[in-house]
Amino acid sequence: MTANLKIKNIKIIHAAFEDEPVHIANYKLTVADQVFLMTGKNKTEDLLESAYKGTQNIHDSWSNPSCKGDYDYNVDKLANVDVLKPLTVIKGKTYGHRSTSVGDYMIVQYQDLDVESLYICENVGFRLIQSNHGTPIKLSDCKCGLIRGTIKKKA
């Protein structure tokens, strides 16, 4: 994995259970993330792990800030995770998005370089799928339904 390059953003793409890939959120690196990356204490895979952890529903909802469980605040909602897709509202109740899962993707965007790298979330860690120089990675580069296997939707 690429180390010690300045990363500006990590796009979270949900595709594991979807029919089409969805750019669901962005993980913006904190100052601490950047410092640890530049000093070599963090690598790209550490930041991918942080983005993965930042999009998990453990106690509350990472995507729905009004969801609160045992505390007076939402434990799972991080300030540096921007939710891009609107939340679903059913009968007046707002539901958050699912957690990021095996089979979902992350696109790392580098600062001062015209490079993007596409990673897939695996059972353990992340695997680099491709890196593009000069052209952005398209959502169509992400395969959908990898977790569902051969299950087909009813027509």
C-alpha cells in the first residue's frame, strides 16, 4: 500500500449489497491523521481502517446524528465523516445507512497528485484494485452484489 503520500479524502462506496454502487460518504482526514501519515506512523491502510470504523453502526448510527442510544450524544457519528446520500424516512421515522461491509469500496484521493486509488474491503484488511493517474475512478469500476453471490432479485 502507498505510504507517506498526502491524502485529502477517502470516498466510501457501498456496493456489497446494492444493485448499483453508491457514493455514500466522505472521510476527511483529521490533522492528526495527516501528521501520523507524514511522520510514517500511519500508512494508507491505517486511514482506510479509520474510515471503515467511522462508518459502522455500533452503538448508534454513524450516518444519522439524531440517533442516540445510551448517551446524550451519538457515539458513532464522527465530525470528519460527511454523509452524502440522504437518509430514508418511513412513516416519519428517519433511518441511518448500513455499516460499511466486506465487498464495499474506498477511493483514496491524494493531494497535489492527480491520482486516485480504489480499494475493496475484504474479510481482513483492504486490497488495492486499481490506481488511476489523470482520470478519476468511476463508480462503474466497483462491482456490486459481491456478498449476495448468485442470488437474483425477483423481477
